[in-house]
Amino acid sequence: MTLDTLKDNEEALIVGFEADKQLQARLFSFGFAKNKKVKKIRSSIANSTIMVELDTTCVILRSSEAKIIQISKEF
């Protein structure tokens, strides 16, 4: 399951990434890491961007970036 499949206000646990090292490093700099809880706040009208919350930080991702973040709803 990937981050882009979450519904608004759903939470999940990050379990991995399907990206090259450069993109993984960029996501890590925003606070994305394995075993971290993430909450989807909302999507744009066309679902081109997704707003998520990590701890107390809000981050907006492109849908293509959200598709590479593997999640689990069981935590």
C-alpha cells in the first residue's frame, strides 16, 4: 500500500520507499523515515498534490512522490 491511497484524516506507518537514493535523501530531509507515523490531511482537487502531517510538520507532496512511499495501516 502506498501513501497516495490514504483517505483524508487517515493515519499509517511508513514501512519503506521505492525510490533512488537521491529521492530518499530528499524525503528524509522533510522528515519521512521508516517506522514514522504519517497522517494524510487532504488532496488537491485534481489529486496532483497531497498534504500530510509528520509529527507537528505539514508537508505537501506530488502524487508521484506519494506513490513511492510504502505504508501500513497496522501499527
